[in-house]
Amino acid sequence: AAESAPTERLLDGTVEAVHQSTVSAQTAGRVTEILFDVNDRVEAGQVLMKLDDALLRAALQQSEANYASAVSALKLAESDIERIAPLAKEGFVSQQELDKTRQALKDAQARVAQTRAQVEKDRTNLGYAVIRSPVSGVVVSRAVDAGQTVAASFNTPELFKIARDLKEMQIDAYFAEADIGHIRVDMPVTFRVDAFTGQRF
């Protein structure tokens, strides 16, 4: 015998865009400016909000100073090896002294590479203080206000949700297990939303 169709069910659910992008922060800081709000249209790459970058700028300045110091030390080490190598050939400088000078040069080269990498890291972190939209679309939720502190961690905080196309929507609803067997592709469904009371879609 064919299964009888279930009677109409009233379920709670949410209507949301099929394609959504979550925007989060990759660095911590206090929110200084929010440029877009819910229902605003944004383009990919547009600035959504800014974080206080004073500490990040200070870190970058410190790493740039360390890099400049390392470059200066490298030039001195290069000068030392150029002066000592010919003397060692003539026997005026011991092999041990020459080896020490060569090691100092290698250490200086490594220090330059290390401090250059730190500069790039701090420059990248400074860029993260400006939160940009990854996609074009409409802001459907905003979870922060100016003055709040964003703490970046392994569970990155959700700052914005952006729907790429509001013409493609879906309903997330919970069904009883007993009803799943009655659901078929293309089955007609009606729903209501709080914003349009009295209307059925």
C-alpha cells in the first residue's frame, strides 16, 4: 500500500542566503571604525572596518630598526673578511682568526635574513588591521561595534556575514525523523517570515 502523505507540519527555521562568506579577523585589536552595516552592498576588496594599529605600527618600526642594524653588522663583517683574508694568505693572521671572521660573516647574513622576515611578518600583521570584504554582496549580519576589542585566536571571531546573491535563498528547518521518509524532490512548501506577517510564500 502506498504511504499516506503527512498532514501539514508547522516548523521553526531560518531563511538565509545559499552562498554566504564569513569575515573574521587575523589579528587582535580595538575596533576604531565600521564603514558598513547590515543591508549595505559591498564590493570585493572594500574596507569593512579598521582596528587600532598603534601596537602593530610600533612592532613594525622595531623590526625595521633591527633589520637596519643587522644590515650594518653585515657590512662590517664583509669588510672584516675582505681585510683579513689577504693577511691570512700571507701568514700574518692565524687560521683560527680567519675562521672566526668567516663565522661572524655567516652569522651576520643569517641575522639579516631573520630580521627581514620579521619585517615582512609585522608589515603583514599591520595590513590585517584593515578588514576587507572577500566578496561582492550584501552584508546580512554584523557582530561588532566600534570600541569593542577583537581577539584573534584559533576560533576566529565572526565579524560580518556577506551574502553573495540574495536571489538564491534557502530555509534551514528541523524535521522529525518520522517525516523524512515523506519528503520528495519538488514537493510544494509554504513559509512565512516575521517581516511580512500574514503573507505566505
